[in-house]
Amino acid sequence: MPVIKSHFRPAWWLRGAHAQTIWSKVFHRNLGLTFESQRVELPDGDFIDLAWSGPIEGKTVLLLHGLEGNINSDYIGRLVHELNLRGYRACIMHFRGCSHEPNRLPEWYHSGKSDDPQLIVEFLRKEMDIEVYAAVGVSLGGNVLLKWLGEQGASTPLQRAAAISVPFCLEQAAQRMNQGFSRIYQRSLVGAMKQSYREKFATVSSPLDINIDAIKTFWEFDDQVTAPLHGFKGADDFYTRASSRQFIPEIHVPTLILHAVDDPFMYSHTPPRADELPENVWLELTEHGGHVGFISGMIPGLAHYWGEKRVAEWIDST
């Protein structure tokens, strides 16, 4: 069956969706990882920064982070750790402008910018003789990954893939994030995007005539910033064209999608239905887990990050 009813059981002391979502952001562990940085110059004059970790001889797994994420994101560290334990070499691809240095071009990154992973995979193959074995995307990065895999179809060079807490329908995610307690997440993330916008255009003129301080919601940011910077007619056009759910039926590589029904970033009906999944895509649904949470453990304060381990095991399975 393409839909897997998960065996995950949340920690009894972190059962709620918000507790699962927030815990690791507050209690961030230093895993002692070391990274090697690499800058890739792009044909359009921009750049993308990579970060490598793990044995050089290991198979390469490309990691795509979430909104305003980077090498320091807690989930990235845990994924790298789990992959390294299994002998894989992790390659974190920072989306444009997310590596602590604004990118050069007016365009940025967004949930549907699937051409950049393709550029990196081609660069690694042609310039470094490295074949990317698998890819993992988290949240926004998961949407980018699934869209890219669907666009590639049978031409994908990957052997396996996995996505965690994907906002499959961007319009629904924007609506959900403007309701109830989820507005707290929206305020934090939109605030981070606004600050990135200010830093990006601190030394060069913005092509947009907007009042960035007046923007409060995801829809407003995407309508006034994301859409015009990237050639969309507006937020609705962006959401329609960039949402990954419509691309999933065309995915050919074996792919695991891990998702919690109580994810506060979207509705329970946002994930694809069973009849939308091709035979090599598995949607593993957990009743609890929040957004990029999936934390188990019997002892209060001693968290076991089941989600990252589950994904690493999937990548390592045959």
C-alpha cells in the first residue's frame, strides 16, 4: 500500500503538535559535526554554497533545508549525524541567500525553485565526478524536492529520496498558518524572511517598490516579494505552479514522505490521497509529530529523534 500507517509513538511528555514542533528548536543539541564548505559558481552569475560532512568514500546524499534554514538548522544536524553513522557523505545545499551571505541576483529562493538542485547535481557529476545517490528535503526543501523529482520523471539520477513535513499545497499552508496558534509560527518565519530581504537589499537597490515592514502574512510576502521577484503573477499564481502535490504522480524514484496528521503548518487533508501516489512513493502518516518533530522517548527531557533516524534507515534500505 502506498500509504503507510506509521508505528511512531510520540514521547508522552511531548504529545501535542506544538510541543513536538518547538522542542528541538528550543533545546538544540550540539552534535560536534564538522563541515567542509564549497562555493559553486552558477552560469547566471550567482552562487550556491554547499557544506559537506562524512566519509569521502561514502555515497552522497543531498540535503535540502527548510524555509530560512541552513547548516545550523537542528534537523539538518540530526540528518547529517544519522547519515554519517551509516557511512554516507552528506551534502547540504544552501538555497540562494541562506548561507549567511546574500546572493548576488535580485532573485532568491522559494518553494518551487527546483532548477537549483538540478544545477547542483549536474555540477557534481560533470565537474567533480560525483553521482548523487539520494536526496532528502525538509519542509520547504521537501516541496522543492518532490516538485523536482516529478519534473525529472524517469530521468532522475537519484536512487532514493525522502521528504519530511512537506507543505504539499502552498495555498492551504498559507491559510493554515494564518489561523490560531499557527500565527505565532507565521510571525516568526515572516519576520525572518523580512530581515533577509532587508539584508539582501541593504547595499543594492531592490527592484520592488514595497513597504516590507507592513507585510504580516505569508500570502502578503509571497504576493509582494516572492511572486514579482521570480516571474509569477501573484501569490495565487505562485502557489498554483509551485505546489508539489501535483508533481507527485510523476515521481519514478523510490521515495518516502514522512508526515504528521497534526502538523500545525497545514490541514489534515493537505497531504496527497492514496490514489495520487505512484507505486514507488510511500506516504507514511503519523497521528502525532507536529512539524519536523517526530520525537519519541520515555524519559522526560531525553528526546529520541525518530524522524531523522527513520529517513536515514529508508535511504540505507534496499
